[in-house]
Amino acid sequence: MLTRRRFSALASASALTPMRAASLDAGASSKAIVEVLDEHVGIVRPDFIGLSYESTQLYDPNHFSPDNLPLVDAFRRLSRHGVLRLGGNLSDCSVWKSDAGDFMTPKLRAAVEHGRTYWEWRLCSPSVDARRNGAITPSAIAKLRAFLDATGWRVIYGLNFGSGNAARAGDEGRHAVDILGDKLIALQVGNEVDFYAGNPFFRSTSYDFAEYYAGYTEFAGAVRKSRPRAPFAGPDTAANMEWVDRFGRLTSDAVLLTSHYYAMGPAKDPAMNAARLLNSNSQLERRLDIGQRDAARANIPFRITEANSCYGGGKPGVSNAYASTLWSADFLLQAATLGCAGIDLHGGGDGLYTPIESRGTGEVSVRPVYYGMQFAQLFAGAQLQLCRTTPTSKLRAYAGRRNADFFLALINKSATAISLEISWPEATGRPLSRAVRLAGTSLDAKTNISWTEVPAELPQFAELPAYGAAFLQWT
């Protein structure tokens, strides 16, 4: 066993220094044992981390462009192999325009007009939000392709199923396949299709999975008429995992099963606060258990293509604060251990929960949730191992191995510092090669969140501060 004395020879003093902020003063510390077992429980794929945006962001072709250097840099600092998902609520009232026309119909025109009232425009850059009109064009997709080349990312591209038609899907999908090439992971048909029923701009109240799947088949067929190898994913539900199961049983050539997840909501509910966000969420475990089962049955990976802390736009002081940092770090690693192939956190513009804020071309800043994503990204490519914590409180521990390197992430989601004893026979005797500390001054802090690489040779009594996190690497 790595006792406190043994652990002190491996850990960094700075990595585990308690926070000084009075708002996070923990008082006396509790004790916990972290046991790492030689049992594999999942893998963090190299492209596990992703970002999700509204498709209408493409109305500004200069946003996802290699010339938008600050955004390119923010993507590259997050991951060199990430996944950009384009979809969201606005995708189902979006306009497409090419040499073949704009495919405008009365249904689409009505949806576009109504869609101007949606709050999700705030998730687009100011130039798009201010006008709330425009069109996705082949030139915008060409800029997107160059942006993906510059960042190393790939894309999941959503088609307008809510108010669009198969003719438009065939034309837009053909352009996406031709321009994006190997950067295209899949096309998706619709966004949160399980919520269409009764929406007067989308479907009747009798709409069900059978109608969805018939439409999906029609849209996919329209694209594959000219591009037979076009990849597709689905069903991209908001919550209905039964539809994911049925889709997986029926489809024979989809490359991903997809759905969404929000940790809590709606944002207007006063009960949606930091304490609730940091509590364990059994819904996630149930959702991913079903997703993993469906993925195994269909032999297709399951990915959460849209997720964040609080649906309805995010909770002020929570979704845009340090609480979201701790939540995202834990959420992403927990999902990986439960078999999820990847997660795309939704955002854009100056939305409360966005990982990257864009105030205009060249004006980019990262938000608190971004740091939690960076923390989880440290495990990219690692095979995860089973961790047991005793007692099982709000201490979360994740262990992994990649080649000759061993990783341990410790996340304290409680107001009490925790003294640790670590049992990991495989890591015993190895030198600590890297230590990272993640900390904030308070749960509602929007700035002064520290992501600190600290010296790995300074031993100290192993204590994880209240609401603190540490990443340790042995080589």
C-alpha cells in the first residue's frame, strides 16, 4: 500500500496545497483511501473531448475559419484530436443556399421566422445573433474544412430535419461530404428529434419513432443517392434512450449512436444550484448503461453529442463559474469509465455555459468549464482502471494507464479537505513525472481559476483541499 509516507515521496507539495480562500475554508480534514485495481473499465479515446455549436454559426463563414487564430488556438489547447458537432435547436430552422437554390418552402419559411425568437441565438457570435438571418453556404463549409485542418479536429454535421426536406438534405449533404472529406465523422438528421411531436413548425402530435425513422431513411437516402458512402449517426435524441435502442436495432450502417445529456435544469428553477450540480447523478449512470448496452448490441459506439450543466441556457453563478469546472472534469471522466465514446459540450457566443466565449472574430476567451475539459483531456488515449474510494463521499478518483505512464485524477467535490491514502501496486516505486493543480477561489468564481503545473519532486503530506482537484502522472 502507498501509505501517507509512501505517497509523499510521489506527490507534489504544490499540487495538493489547500486553498486559502475563506469561502472554501474546510476546517478539519476527513480521511479517505483510494484503491486502484488492475481491472480495466473503459478508455478515453483520443477524440473523446468535443464541442457542440448551433449550425447557424456557419452563417458567419469567418468564425470557423483558419484566419480566426484565437479560436484555432483555443481549440488546439483543448485537444489536437477533438470533435466539433454542429446542430442544436437552431439547426432545425436554418437556411441552406447553394447554386441549386435555397430550397425554401412555406414550412421552412414559417420555422425560420419563428426561430428568430429562440434564445439559442445567444450561442452564436454577435454578428450572427444581431441579424438572426442568413444561410449556410458551400463557402462556409469550405472555411470550416480549413479550420478543421488547422486544429486537427473532425466534425459531426447536422441536417435540418425539423423544417427541411429531403431535396435540401441531398444537396447540403453532398456538399458536406465532398468538401469535408475525411474530416467528416457523420451527418446527423435532426436535433432532439424525440421532442418534435406537437411542435407546429416540425411535426404533428402523433409523431413517433416510426415516423422519425422513415424520415431519417428518406434523408439519408437523398444524400446517398449521389454519395453512397456518406456516413450517418443518430438518432440524436434529447433524452429518449428507447429511441436510441430502436435506432441501433434497425440501422445497419450508422457509425455512431447519439443522444444528449444535461446534468440539471431548467435554468429558471431556483433549486438548480452548485450543490445540486456537484451531487452524484444516478440519471447519468442509467443513461450511459443503456447507451453502452445498445452500442455493444449494434457494434456502434455511443456518443453524447450535446451536453452541459443546466439546460435552458445555463445557471448564472454556476454554469459560468468554478462549480462547472469541477463538474465537467468529473462528468467527462465518469462518462468515459461508463463506456461513452465521447462528449461534445454545447456552447458558443457568450452563452452562460459555453466553454469558449466568442465576442467577435478575433475576440475569444475561455470560460470555467473549459478548464475542467482540459483536466479530463489529460487522460486522452488512456486505458482506465477501476478505482474504489473508502469511504465513498464526494471524493472522485480516476486512474489510467497509457503505455508506460500511469495517471491519477483526484476531485474533491466537498467543502472538507481530504487526507489520502493511495493503494496502487503498479505505480509503487515509479517516479512522479508531472503534477497539475486545479483550483478556484470559490464555487461561484468566474475568474482566478488556476490550472497550475507544479514541481513534481517536492514531497508533502497528501491532502486534497476542499473543492480542489489534482492530476498526477508517474512514468
